[in-house]
Amino acid sequence: METPLTHNISPGREPPDLAQYEKAGGYGALRKALGMAPAEIQAAVKESNLRGRGGAGFPTAQKWSFVPMGDDAPRPKYLVCNADEMEPGTFKDRMLLEGDPHQLIEGIIISAYAIQADVAYVFLRWAYKLAARRVERAIVEAYRHGYLGKNILGSAYSLEMHLHVSAGRYICGEETALLNALEGKRANPRAKPPYPQVSGLWGKPTIVNSVETLCNVPHIVKQGAEWFRSLSRSDDGGTKLYGASGRVKNPGLWELPMGTPLREILEEHAGGMRDGYQFRGVLPGGASTDFVTAEHLDVAMDFDSVQKAGSRLGTGTMIILDDKTCPVGMLLNLEHFFAQESCGWCTPCWSGLSWIEQILQDMEEGRGRASDLELLESHTRLLGPGHTFCALAPGAAEPLQSGLKYFRDDFERHIHEKRCPWSPT
């Protein structure tokens, strides 16, 4: 099974119901897991080298290891699936949610058992209407057949699961802002420490993992850590859902070995650039990552390799920049999104991003000044890591700082010509 995450998914076909999922081997990993100690599951996930697929790439088992265990651990404990997928250019979790919801539910139950959680939540993006219906239906089926609720499959372990459809804010991708929203509060990030693993949802130990991360867990338990590592072309275990959008011949999403080269994804799977367009650059991990250019096309798409190239793997869903798209206009579009989605909790973010947006807007409309380049560069430093409560503003600064580095001539043309060179007028 070289594509464990997507082997049950066929475009245009309804997702497998519980009977079909079981026929394909589904919930077999859960049955095996319930015969293991929670520590054994954590050890298997650690040995597998599974790193979080939500963007940060933090080792999954290491994150779990911070949760208090034993009879004296605070109760209840929670596991939250972050399905609030709002990163521009990213649509990988949507495919898993819509295409195989029981895989996610099985992954949540096993992961919850590994940390001895009592309650699980799926925190879902409001716009994912079809996913909401399918996940809700799968949860009902799982309860009906004894996979959720009291004494799962006759074991001593019990778990309640709820679907929560969010109001729809990008900031909820930050795990502590998500927890505030789930508690019915304003979605602002929390100060750390304490970390959610110790004091999270309603002050209790909580793990927040992404959809893709959790969907890997049943396959690790069922097939083993060595098998999972063998799927990869890098030190990071498993496969990865890679995507591409922009002016490529075959935009889409593919499950490939972790560490597949960027060039291979772009040329063999995305089909290369559309006729009449040339490649200029790519945001390799969604909107909040740095541009890389043609010199980086042979980089392996894994966490460490992309970082060495000056960017981040992020979500692994690429946004392609072509030679007929204005990079300043593209950045304006992205920075408008980030400014709009700032929660307003810290000044560098809500004030700085709005200022960046206005400067780029002025450039596009012919009002740019030479001093604007220095202002933009200073913002990329002032909005960098360590200056804000969360990673929203530093993420928004990444495409801008790399855009200034690789496409500076385009910025200067806007200023000197007092117009957008790509404008038809």
C-alpha cells in the first residue's frame, strides 16, 4: 500500500460507509491498538518519524509525550482535530474529510487512546459543508457500531466525539486560538506557557493535531513503524499530500513519498507550466511560506530540505507564480488576506499588516515611492518571529521578504513607471 491515505478515495465517488470501510480493513488498527498499552502506541508513532502535517512539522509523538499520564493526571483530557483549513492554496485536508471520514475517525480514536483522552472534537472550517455532512454521518455510524461511546468494542476505554463547525477565521489555525474559540471565546492566541498539552481546553490537558497527521496513525499501528518509514524518500516518515495551484497544466493533489523533489511534483504530476507561461517562483507550502525559484527546483519536499533552501514545507501545497502574473499584485492579494484575518490581539500584526497592504496597493495604483521598499523590508523584520503572540504575522512576512529578494526589479518598475507593468492600460 504505497498510498495509504488515499487508497479508499476515488474522485466523484461517495466515501466508503462504515461497512465498506471495514471491508477494506478499516478499524482493524483500532482493534489492534486497544490490545496495546498507550505507551506502546506512542512508541510506535515516535519510531515512525511522523511529523505534524499541519505546517510546523513538530514530531507527533514528542507532542503527545508532554500530556500527563497515569491515574493522577487531570481529567477530562481532550484531543482536538484541527480541520479549520484556511491557508490560501491549501485543500489537502478537505479531500481526506470528504473522501474517507472513517479513516480520520479511526485515527482520532487511536490517538485519543494513546494519550487517554476522554473527549475528542473535530473543529471544522465553516465553508466545508459537504465535509461536515459526511463527518457527522460517519460519527453516527461509529457510535452505532460501538467504535465510539462507552467501553469501545468491549474494552475499558471510552471516548465521546463531537463535530464543531467553526465561525470561520484563519487565526483558528493557531491551536490556542482554536481552543479559545471552542470554549466560546474570542479566537485570540494564548500566552505560552502553559502549553495546551498541560493546560488546554477548559484548562485540561489537550492535544491538537491536523487531519492529515491523524489519518496516518491507523496505518502506523496496523503496518508498523518500519513500514511507514519505508514509504518516504527522506528521514521524515510516510507519504505526504502535495498540491499545486496556479498556471500549471494539471493543478491538483497527489499522495507521494515524503521527500519527493519539487521538480518531479511540478513537471510529472502537475504537468508543467501551461503553454505560453514560464515558471518564475513557487510558494512551496501555502501562502505563508517564502518563495523559492528555479534554482531550488531539485529540492526534496521534506521539512529539513525545504528549510535549508530558505523556505518551509508548510502544508506542502504549492502556489505557482508564472511570468505573466504580477508578483506585487500577487503579494497584495496575499497580504490583504492576512491583514483581514489578523485577530487584532497584537499591534505589529493588526497595524503592520494593514500598512503593508496599503503600501502594496499604492504601488499597484502608481503611487509607490522609492522609500516604500525600505519600509516593506523593515516590516518583514518587525513582524518576524518573537515580535507577535503567534505565527500569523511572521508567516505573512515570509512571502513578502522573499518577494523583495527575488523580484525586486518588479517592485522598482512599479515605482519608476508609476503603474503596474502587468496592467493592460
